[in-house]
Amino acid sequence: MSVAAAEASMRGTETAGAKPAARRLGRVLVGCRRRAAVLLLALAYAAAMLVLTIGVSEGLDPALVTSHYKKSGKQWEPCISKGLIHSELPPSNGFLIVEANGGLNQQRISFFSRCFMRMSFQVFSKFGDIFDEDHFIESLRKYVRVVKDLPEDVFLRFNHNISIIPNMRTKAFSPPSYYLQQVLPKLLELGAVRIAPFSNRLAHSVPMNIQALRCLTNYEALRFSEPIRILADNMVDRMIKRSFLTGGKYVSVHLRFEEDMVAFSCCKYDGGSKENNAMENARERSWRGKFHRPGRVINPEANRRNGRCPLTPLEVATFVPCNLAFSELLRHF
């Protein structure tokens, strides 16, 4: 299946035309696309019900739903409870403006990663279209100052134009020390800086107090806005009702088969030279030479053998019922 055909097939399903919500936060939820973005977010919420609605009764090996790391006599505990220390907030060092790029999950990672810096940062106006803005600010108020708008004196310093605020081009997976040594001095000097893009800009391995703040942001502060939660609950109810033959159990799949995913994977599909050229142009447009650096080898065949190619809608429809031991009666959405 070609990329174009796959995208067309998805537009004909219930996810009609829903592109990844807020590819660049605050820029895409405009006009008639707003409802499509909200619909996709609701589907993403519904997809999270997969593990909750498919049990061992459908033929799954119990080992697949049991932790391999469970220690004798111990239980899992929320990461929030480890290392989160509350102390009085010091005066603000300035304002950090972060552009969360990529798909919804990448943006979520951006939000909870930036909170570790304990600097004041701005929530863009479109943030509230996707997430519960007031809940986010309130949940973090003891640890990080979050503002909806820059103070007038700071905004005036940059002629009321956020785009001219200096952008710190931060390397991916930078340690906390980088932000203290490189970003903080610039912040103290200017009063505000941007980091764009911010996807995966903080290392995975960080001190426990920073990780605890990440957890608080991820599991407590970030929640969808009320309209999205209501729509998602309605969709879940509909899917449960339509799955009466399996006692309300269903599979909800988020098909993240889109141009940026396919282009980044460097995989080939059956769209021919026209499609290959389109993907090459997409890579160059989005990543500017990343895939043509010295020593970089692109091997689509090896990528497919190693399972690194996004599945097409047709492949997903074939794979899910046939290979995961689900009942033939199980509904797939």
C-alpha cells in the first residue's frame, strides 16, 4: 500500500482526516481543522483503554500482562512519591518559552521535561484547546511558575514579537548541567529565551528529584481539556456498546501512518519513484540534511527486516486479529 493510498483509506474511516493533534502547538488548531484535531485526541484517549478492555480471557499469555521486574514482597509505587521535594519557590530567573513539536506524545514529553528547570515558562494560548490549562498550572504551582502571558515589560523588550526572542538550539538528550551552564546565563541576561524544538531535549537519566517532577507533570498535571474528555468518554461508550458480542471488549488502534513518520523511517512502500521522491523531499524539508551526513547509510530493506517500518492500515488490519490471539468476534476500531 502506498503512503497516499493509506492516508486516503484512513480519511474514509471514523478518524476522518484527523491529523496529529497540534503538530506545532498553537499553530494547527485553526478553522475547520480544530474539530479534526479534537477527534484524534479523543481517539488517542480511547486507545489507552486497550489493556483495560482486553483480558487473559481472550487468549493472552498471563506473562504478557505481568511485570517481569516484580520483586518478592514489594509492589509498584507511583514515581511521583519518590524524591519530590517541596520548598518555597525562589524569585524567577526569567521566562522560558518552549515550542513542543512532533506528535501528541512527543509534545507531552516536551511539557514534562521542561518543568525540571523550575524557571517560569509560558503556556501558549492554544495549549488550552488540548489540555486543561488551569489544572496544569495549579498542579505545578508549588514547584514551577507557569504563566499564560509574558509580563508586559518583558514582551515590550522584544517588540511584542515572540519570534524574535533568541532561540537556544539545544542538542537532543542534553543533561541538566547543560541547561545550567548554557541556557541559564542567557536567560539571566535577556529575561526570556526560547527552545525550539524541544522534543527529546532532556536526557532520560536524571537525578531522582528531577525525575519526580517529570512524573508529577506527566501523570498529574497533564490532562486533556474537558471537551476532549467528554468526547472521548462518549466514543468509549459507543465502542463498548458496539462490542456486545465480546462483553464490551474491543481494540482501539491509533494509526500513526503519516508523511513525517514514513519519511523519518526511511522505508519504502509501493508508491514507486514518485512516492520515494516525495519522502526524500519531506526528509529534507523537515530535517535539513540529517539523512545525508557523512557515514549515514539508508537501507530501507534492512529497516523493514528489523521491524522499523510503520505498518500501513492494511498491515495493521491483517496483523492484529491474526497474530495477537484475539477472538474473531472482537471489534477493531
